[in-house]
Amino acid sequence: MSLLEWLVHGTIPVPGGVLGVREVIGNLFGLASAVLGMRRLVWAWPIGLVGNVLLFTVFATGELSGHIDEPLWGQAGRQVFFAAVSVYGWWRWSQVRSHGGASDGGAIAPRWASARERVQLVVLGVVGYAAAYLLLTRVLGSWGPTTEAWILAGSMLATYGMARGWTEFWLVWILVDVVGVTTLVQAGYYPTAGMYLFYAVFVVIGFVVWWRASRTVVDATETKEVVGV
């Protein structure tokens, strides 16, 4: 088996079943992106993009946990959104970093969203959920549109919040992971659910790191003149 064939069709035995190679590698890139994002490094975005591409092929084909099943379009759809917002996040963090970045050397200074920005998040969440639910039920079809709609909408909010530097985005990720793990267990994807649960630990750690940094790290003076995007 060639390296390409192994990447596309290979599986890795784990307790309770097997994991597809693409699935594992895609999630490893996602985990690396989360770790880099926790440290507020620009590389978090391009690394995450690679994982998005790999995971999209896994969810869209239904080849999850090493066997072919019904596609999870909510999970696949959020990879597309991740890719789009990641380009924005990559650009924004690069711009902020080039104008001074954060006082501790990070690309961006984390902060809590303002009251107005939190209202914006709630409105985007409600509208995003409604749009995702209609898309999954009337256009694409989905194994579990109620939960997958939140996974898609919540992922949109979390990724956008990360691009903006809002500490709340980690809390949104926690809620997404809770629903995501539950959905995967109900769908019978136990190995993948375990992998996502492991990933959730880093999300909690990331929140604590950003929460602490939000109390001490500030934007460079030059940054305030350009971050109106």
C-alpha cells in the first residue's frame, strides 16, 4: 500500500474498533491548531486549514471510525466554514502581529467581549442555528439535524470569536464539544467520540490560559490604530 493509499483508506486499530488514518491525522492537525491558538500564534490558522480539508472528506463520505456510514453533514459543513473563517483569522492575526501584536509577544491580546459584542454573538448563534437546521433538514439531510445544527452554528461562533480574540470562544467550544461527543456516541462512533473528548481537555486548558492572559496582556499601541476589522 502506497503512502497516499494508506492516507485515504488506511485504518488504525484502537480499543472498541478502528480509526481512519485521515480522521486521526485531521484531528491531530486540529489539536495542533488548538495548542498554537492557545499560545496565540499565527500558525494556528494554516495548520488548522490542513485538518479542515482532511476532516471534511471524512465526514462528507461517512467514512468515520473506519467504516462507511451515513454522512454527518453538520460536521462536514463546519469544516467548510472553518476554512473560510480561518483565512479571515489568519489575515487578521497577521495584521495585528505586524503592527505590534500583544504585549507578551502573542499575535493578539485576548479579552472578554463587550456587552454589545456578546449580544452580537447571541444573535449570530440564533440566526446561525436556524439557518443550519433548515439547511440540514431541507437541503442536505442529516443523521441528527437538531444537534448537528448546533455543532455547525456553535463552531461558526467559536472560530469567529477566536479570530476576534474574545476569550468567550473557548466556552462556546466547550458547549460544541459536549453536543458533539454526545452525537458521536449516539451515532455509534465510539473511538471518534473518545478522541473528541480528549480534545475537549485542551479546550478547557485553553480557556484557563486565555482567561489569565486577558488580565495581564494588552495590545501594542500601534495595534489600536488598525484593528477595526
